[in-house]
Amino acid sequence: MKYLKKIALLLILSVLLVACSNGEDKVKKETEITEETVVEVEKTKVKVGTIKGFPGIGIVNLMNENEKGNTKNNYDFIIGGAPDELNAKLISGELDIATIPTNMAATLYNKTNGEIEILAVNTLGVIKLVSTDESIKTLDDIKGKEISASGKGAIPQYTLEYILNKKGIDPKNDVNITYYPGHEEISGLLAADQVSIATIPEPTLSKVMAENENIKIVSDLTEEWNKIEEDIILSQGCTVVSKKFAEENKEVLNSFVEEYKNSCELVHSDLENTAKYCGKFNIVPEKIALEAIPKSNQVYIDGEEMKTKLKPFFEILFAANPESVGGKLPSDDFYFTK
């Protein structure tokens, strides 16, 4: 009898040992699976360029999130002082994405035989007509006057002349316009009271008005444009992508578009932080950004709406000077679609 009890006890112990062993194996396997699951997936590196001033405002919130490691991709940002710096890097492949003046996007498309696509419009018109002459109250008052204008051979020149023509003011005979290639020349002349009427963009204007309290805004040229062309956007800034990168990295690009759109929308819903990040990343000084952003027509427009409203804008630029868009109008494959 005792012998049978010993055998039964040994059988019970054997069953318990097997069960414990299986349990340990199960826990071990579950632990291994858990450990494998938490392995972090390496983010794709995306090379993004932006320039100081209005084209770079919309991206600063994304730059800040990227710095904190909160983005889906790993963005390597390059900040240029002038568009030409980024254009060369786009052509060479040193950049995948960049924010640049809108007409330069069309020029690059033609220069690279269609290897650049436009992702989104990020800035509408930012040019204002200003004066220190109290007798100049509207555009009609500039007839017979001397005007200093920025943006020679670019969007500011062609849109100013287009608006003047539409308002019955001949830019060649009714006014005397001196064009300057950049904005800094104009800002220096205005700050020193060496010119009384000028066109100048934000955010440079806010800086100059802080230096010379006699400057007043006579006309917002974007508002004048919208009165003339309700369905055609006046765009001065956009975001472009290398076609090769877009084709080879569709999911990565879709993630960028999502995060960049959110960054652009935060420009208006979180002005204070956007201005802070503008200063932090050397896009626009924070104090100037706080003043200028609400006047800088920051937007996010993409897809079919962008194409519908932008194509006729390029046609207007082409009619003014074909070289302003690279010698010919971009084809439909210029406009990025998901």
C-alpha cells in the first residue's frame, strides 16, 4: 500500500514539474515576443530646405517637433539665405523637399525637364504699397509719382504692373518705377526717408515700420489682386519635392504632407509659439514675426484646388515675361497629387 502511495506521489510531482516547465517556457516566449515588439523602427531621413522670410514661416512648427523627436520621419533641415541656394541643392539631389518662391518652382520644373513637383502653396501675396507722403491715400494717387519697388524680374514686379494696368494706370507712362532686385535695398531707403513711395513685402515691412513711424500702408496688393481675380490666387511661396523622391518614397512623403499641413495650420491657431520658433530657427526675429505673421497670408493649399487656382496665375506671369516661369508653362504633371 505504501509502495502504491509513493508511486502516486511521484506521478503528481512529475505532472507539476512539467506544468511549471511549460509555464516558464511560455513566459519566456512571451517575454521574447514582447522584447521583439518594442524594437524601434528606424525613421526615414528626409532632407528639407527652407529660406528665411515668409516661405519658411509655415514649417517652423514642424522643425520644432522634429527637434523633439515627435515626427514620423527624421527631417534634416537646411536653412538658406536666398532661394538660389536651395535651387542648386534641389537640382543636385542634396535636398528632397524645399520651400521656395512660387515662380521659381515653375522655373525649376522646366530647368530639370519635369523633375520637380509642387506640393502646396504656403504663402499668398505679401507685397504692400507704402508711403510717407500723407497725400498718397490710394493707388490712384500714385499717378505721376516716383515709386521704388522690390522684386525686379519676379512676382512682385509682374503683379504690381498687372494690377496697375487693370486699374487703368500705365506702369510705363503714368508712373516712374525704379525696380530693385531685393527687399533690403528698399527697406534701407524707407527707413532713412530717402524714398516716399515704395512696394515692400512682409515681414520686412513690419521691421521697417518699427524703424520709421511715418510709413503707412496705402494698399495691400493681395487685396487689390483679389478684387480683380477672384478665382486666381496670387502666390509668392510654395513647397516643392523632387519627383524621384516622391515616386520612391510615397508613404514617407504622405507623412510629410500630413505633418507639414498641420504645421502650417498652427501658424494661425498658435501665433505666439510660431513666432517663437521663427526666432529660434532664424527664419524671422520673434518680435517681428508676432507683428508680421497675421499680415503675411500664410496658407496651406494643395491638390486640385492648388492646380485650378495656380495654373492661370502662371499664365499671367508667362504673359508678362515667359522667363519668369522658365520659358514655358508647366504641364499637369508639375502639380503633385497623392
